[in-house]
Amino acid sequence: MNRVINFILFVFLLKIASAQSSNSDTMPIIIDEVIIQAESKYNYFPSYNSFELSKTIAQQQSLTNIGTALQNYTPANIQFYGLSNASISVRGANDDHTVVLWNGVPINSLSLGSMDISLISNTASNSVQLITNAGSNNFTAGSFGGVLLLDNQFKDTITATTIIASLGSFNHYKVQASQIIAKRKYIHNINAFYEQAQNNFPYVNRYAYNQPTDTVKHNQLQQYGLVQDMQIKFHQKHTMLLGTWIQNKYKQIPNTMAVIKPSQKYQQDFTVKNYIQFKGDINTQLKYQLITAHLYDYQLYEDKDLKIDTSFNLQANYKTNRWYNNVLFNYQLNNQTNFDVGFQFNYLHTNIDAYETKRKRMNSSLFLAWNYHFSKLKIQASVRQEIQKGKYILPLWSVSINYFSKNYMIGISYADKYHAPDFNDLYWAVGGNENLKAERGFTLELFQQLQKEWTHQLLQIKNSIYYNRINNNIIWLPYNTTIWTPMNIQQTHYYGNEFSVLLQNKFSASKINIWLNYNFNQSIILKNEISPEYNKNYIPYKPMHTLKSDINYQTKNFTIGWNVLFNSQRFTTTSNDDFLALPKYTLHNLYLQYEYNFKQSALAFQINVNNITNKDYESVRNYAQPKRNLNISITYKINKNEEK
């Protein structure tokens, strides 16, 4: 019944939207596959190390969520739990150490603190940007890994309609439709999608005797969603933005490979997110931005094998509400100096069966930043004061110094970090630990970029050396043979190197793009008082070596590309047992696209062959991953003024 109501609401909002429809100091490098931008698009928050997914990549991955694109085209490490769930880890940090912002609003789960990346469709935004350095501290305090920005940005002259129909292996299909209508003072963007899949793919069961080839069962997926944004200009200097995100996802959850008995587990996720934003110029020197948002998330997990569940609360309803507010002012003192002053307020409320009672939390923060630009030097210093009831939290400081020349840039940044325990960490009925301490630490980074352009060539080299320290790191560990509980590990650190090369070569009627990204990461337990035998061990599921590359050849109408992903061995336990470690693997993907242009429209055909070598691998232990599979999509665009 709930799904019927949700679908009626979805259609109703779509009809309403259809009726409504009747310069910052950046140096972007743009290619059709990857946009690597030297500075954040946010006017107030410069960040010189970021990776952005272009709209073309989103269309290439039209049958999947953004997790696949992030895995293939950014330094992020995405852990796939089969085809049902996915989590993100940046620079070895935990999944709740990467904060996801939708048009400036945090959307991480209130219960888990993390974000299920599989819930983010490629229709949720037209700009996806990952900020990995200390500059992420300007958005939030707990981003030990980084910040993932999902934004909707439009040109004032856009009027376009796009329809994408995709069909893939394992009875997987998806239909997407989007429309942008732009007037002089009004822009309306709406995206809707419907997706269904059987996901009954074959796999090699390496946990069964003789390692037979089995088929995943009880893995059906059905979801639909609607995302719409409106921009209204009241005056040349004042703008209002409104956004709504509605999504319903129902999925069967298969058993892991080690379990023979058929699964009877199901999960439903439903969300309604709304925000209103005002921004503009008060005068020639003072700018403002005001955001208020309400987010409602509902999750139902059910195991029909457990008709009555009173011990582990596995059949649970999750209902959470977040009211988020952000006020920001930017004052331009002169051509060299400006200041940012901000205030954030969060009210969090949960009603979850697995907690003993309803839980709520109020927190806020004050933010002050100083930005100075002189000749080839840019300096930013900031302080953030987190405020929680009954607790004094030391101020969080950050500083970045960047030097620019014509083709070269070098910068160093430092930021304090703070992350409070999530609700599940504290209050989960079986395993929760109300004695947990908050995580504190810092990030330090040295960043370099070399960029050289010739008549027909472009070369960009980026290199980051980073060090992260987390004290009282919260990690879930086994309490006994059946119960896991979160514990503070006194000291952990993460250090490594991110290196990327981008090369373009243009010919008279074609071009070749080559992108390579290598990540070296060491995620190590320094001090664990509860289990000192694990000191100096690696933190589970953090690969030491990751290599990603994309090579493509393009003409006016045709594109062919080859994508490679390599992950080194990953331990799955804090004891670093070699027997339980996941082996290294390499995935090869091939994609082809042909686009035929009409006078006012275009028709594109795309084929993706994923895992072309038919590799058997695991992203997370015991969760099967698909072998070779095929995706086909057709995209029809009306009005060529659409963004690319």
C-alpha cells in the first residue's frame, strides 16, 4: 500500500512540474570524459584539488548509480555489496568520513553517518565534484576523507529535453527523462527515472566445495525517483533556489556466498528532501547565502525467516528527520582580501525500532575565514567552532597557502577535524556503545600541479602527498561470535600519494584523451588499547595500490574508449589474516558511442561492455560481483543548447 501511495505522489509531482514547465577564479580543463578543475566552483570556498564528473560520464553510466563513475574516474574507493548497496571511502578514511552535500545540504544517513552511494542516481544532479584535500573543512568538520558535492547548475539560455532508455544484462532496464526550461528570470529543471532489474547474475562461489558456478537469487531491484530544482531571480542581485528530491527503492537482499539457504530479506528506502536557498549581493562588497532544508528518510528492513525478532532487531523501521540551516556572508574588503562568516544549525530526530527510545540531537557551528590574494600567492585561514549541548569542543583551525605561476602551482594545507559518534554507534540496541568518544584529528597535504598547453596538445600532471591522523577512531569490531560493537581505536593514521596525468592530442577532425590516476595508501592502526596485538596492522578493506585509467578516441559523431581499474590485495579483518584477504583484481571496460545530429536535436547510441575479461572478483568479502555484462542505451536530446 505504501508503494502505491508513493507512486501516486510521484506521478502527482511530475504532473505539477510538467504544468510549471507549460565566476570564480578557476582554470578548468574540460574534456568529454573528465573535468578536472583547479578550484571549486563555490565562490566562497576555494579548493585546489578536486575531481569532477562530466555529464557525458553520467550518460555513459546511465544504467547505474554514480558509484561506478566515482570508482572509475576519481580517487574514491567504492565498496560494492553485490548490486544492492555501495559505500565510499576516500584516502582510507571510514565511509562516514566522506560528507555528501546536495546543493549545499548534508544528506548522509543520520543513523549510520555514511551515505549509501547506490541511492544516488545519475539524475540527482548535473555536477558531481569530489574535494579530497583540507579545503573540505570549509564545508563541514567531520570530512576526514573529503566532501562529495552534488549540485545543479544551469546556464541562463538553456531549454532542453533529454530522454534516455537503457537495457542491460540480468533483465536490467531504466528509463530517464529530464527537462530544463529557462526564461530570463526563471529556470526549472526536472529529472525523473524508473529502474527495474532481476540481477540474477552467475558467479563462482569460492566459499563452496569445488567452487561451483552459482546464480545469485533473490536480488530483484525496483526504484523510481524525481529530482527538481527551480531558480527565480527577483532582481539582478538576488536569487531564490528551491529543490525537491523524492525517491523510493525496493530491493531483495540475497544471502552471502557462504550461506546456502535462500534469502528472505527485503529492504525499502524512501526519502523526501527539500531545500530553499537565497543568495545575492547586499552591496558591492557584501554577499550572502541562506539555506534551510528538511530531509525525511524512511527505511524498512525485513527478514521473513524471522517472524518474531526481539533479540537482534533485524526487522526494523528507520524514520529520521533533519532540519538543516546555513547562513553565510562574504565581505570583499579590497581586491586582495575578503572574509567569510557563517553559522550552521542542525536539528536531528530519529524514530528507530532498534533504539530503546526516540533520539534527537541539536548541534551548530560558527565559521570564520580569511582569504588573501596577492600577485601569485593565495592564502586562506579559517576557524570553526562546533557547538553541542553539554560539551566544549576545541576550535578547529585550517590554513592553506598556494603559489601560482603560468604553468605551475604548489600548495600546502592543514585542517583540524572533528566527528561525533553516529546514532547507531551510540544507541543500537544490541551492540551500541554510549561511552564512545568523539573522533578528532587533522589532515595535512602538499599539492602540486603542472599544466602545459600547445596548439594541439594539453598536458596536466597533478600530485598530492597527504597525511591524516584520527584519534579515537570509531570502528565496529566483533564483541563475541554473534555481536559486533563500535569501539574507539586510540590512534590511526592514513598517508599516501595521489598522482594523475591527463593528456589530450587534437587532430583536424578527432582527438585522443588519456587519463591515468595512481593512488598509494597506508591505513594503519597505531594504538589499540583493547587489542594491542593489532597495533601496526592495516585497517580492513583499504587497498595499498589503486590504478585507474581511461583512454578514448573521439570524432564528431563517434567515441570509443577503454577503462581500466586495478585494486591490490585488501585485508578483511583487523588481524590481517592472509587466508581471509581479498586478492588483487583488474577490471577492463569498453564503451562505444555514436551520435547523429539533427537540426534541433540529436540521437545517441551507446554500448558498454563491462568486465570484458570475465574476471571473478569481490569488492566486499562474501558478496558476489557480476562477471562480463552488457549495457545498451539510447539518448534522444531536443534542443542543442543543452550543457555538455
